[in-house]
Amino acid sequence: MTTAPAKRLGVHCVALLGGLGIVGVLLWNAGISEVVRYLQHIGWFAPLLIFPYLSVALCDAKGWLCAIPSVAQPVAVPLWQLTLMRLAGEAINNLTPTANLGGEPVKVYLLRLQGVAADAGLASVVAAKTALTISQVVFILTGVPFLLYRLEWMRQEWWILGPLVLLAYSFAALLVRWQQKGLMGKVLRLLRRVLPHWRALARWENSAERIDAHLVHFYGEDPRRFFSSVAYHLLGWLLGAGEVWVFFTLMGVQATVVDALIIETMVQPFTAAALIIPGALGVQEAGGVFLCRLLGLHEGAGLTLMALKRVREAVYNLIGLAVIARFSGVFLPRQSHSS
């Protein structure tokens, strides 16, 4: 193992151990008995905890489907297969410290098995990731007024929300603009200057041009698909807030839908800030506990909520890994195509 990968592995291990330490401290402060009490209240309804996320997964898959160029599909990919493909990619994203990018090549590969050209598949992944990111920003901004209201900071609402909206709009516009200006081609040209002896880059030039053409068409000539993708992803985020409310209800916690919305929206920045820790372990739990305490809920409820979300995430990660392991089996049957 070379020095650089060894250092990265060491950093990730230290970050993971730090996350486990945070979980331990939170569990000590909240009390194991409190967490057990909430879990006992769920009882035999525990299997129901995995079902709310299914609607989120379907919405996200539908958002990805909107981003796949229609001219690139010799055979339409069913939504259920696309959902499994996305779970496969997200499993890699959740289990590896790759800034939520490690699973994207897996999605492209699985799309390729279904007859979608690699350049169109990569363009769809980039576009869907962009739509997901923009919808997440909109989702977070949706929760800000409710949080300010709960904190009785409504007089300062526009002083806080106004700059955030302007910053979010500028970020989204810049993100789309980069892709409309031929982002993949620019990246490839930069790599050729940095690595002039890497011959494979020359073979990728045509692919980069096709990817850029797909992205330009997606954002400029067919904007309805882009806005539809953002809308489906945003609906998925909102259903995620509904999942929090269902969890609280099964736990016996007296929390409103607004409380669930605030927690789910405001925990996103905590998760995004911990990119080097697989699954943002510890940081996400700390965010959940902090937000519950802020809303007047017991910190044990926040820790139990995050633990339940981890269990649900683990179930869907296992499904995703099973899809990767058996991509040519019953989950994702190969399509035969003439050369």
C-alpha cells in the first residue's frame, strides 16, 4: 500500500472511531434505559419502520428516470429496476467516505447492462445528482422559516432567509451554468494538460462531447424534464420528513409534523458536513439529538430516531449490495442487444 492511500485510510479510520466515540457519549448522556423504553414502545410494529422509505426511493428513482435521455434508451428501464440500481449506488455512497460519489459509477454500469449508452448514463447520473442537490437545498430552506418560528425569531426571518435564498439561487444557477458550458470537456482538457502522457484521455474526448451534449439538451432544450426531476427529488425529501413523523408516532413521542419537518431539514447540513466519515456516523446522531433538544423533545428520542434511521438504512444498503452482487440474476436481468 502506497503512502497516500495509507494516509487516507488512516484518516478515515480515525474519523470513524471519532464518530463511534460521539455515539457513545450521546448514549451515555441520553441513557440506555431511555432508548430501550422507546424501542419497547414500538414492539411488534418494528417491521413497519422500513416501509416509509420505499416511497422516498421510488420518488428518487423517478427523478433519475426524468434525467435519462429518452433517445438513449433502446429499451425503457422499468421504475422498479431503476429503484434497485439507485439503491445499489447509494449503498456504496453510504458505506464509503467518497463524498457521496463512489456509487455513481455503479449506477452508470448497471444502466449500461440495460442497454443505455455509457455517455448517456453518465450524463443522467450527473443531471440527477444536480437535481437532487438543488432539491435538497430547497428542502433545507423550506424548514428554515418553521425553525425560526419555533425559536421566536420571526422578526429576523428575512434578514436570515433572504441571504440564504439568494445564496442558494446563485449556487444552483452556477451549478447548471457550468454544465451548460461543457463541464466534462473542460475537465478532460484540464486533465490532458496535467497528465499529457495519459493516452486514455484522448479516447474519452468524443464521450465527453456526447455527455456535454446530453446535459445541454437536458437543461436548455428540454427543461421540463429537469424541473420534473427536481420536483420528484423534493417530494422524496418531504416524504423523508413524513418518515420521521411515523417513527416518532411508533415510538410514542408527542411530536408534530412540523417538528418532523424541522428535524429532517436541519439535520441535512450536519450530514453534509461529515463527508469523510462513512454515513456521517456520530455527526448525524449529534444533530438529531441537538435538534430534538432544541424543539423540547427528549434527547433520548432524538438518539433513538437516528438509530432507527440507521437500521432502516442498513436494510436498504443490504438490498443495494445484493443488487450489485447479482446484477445478472433475477434482480437485474441482462438485456440482449445486437452489436
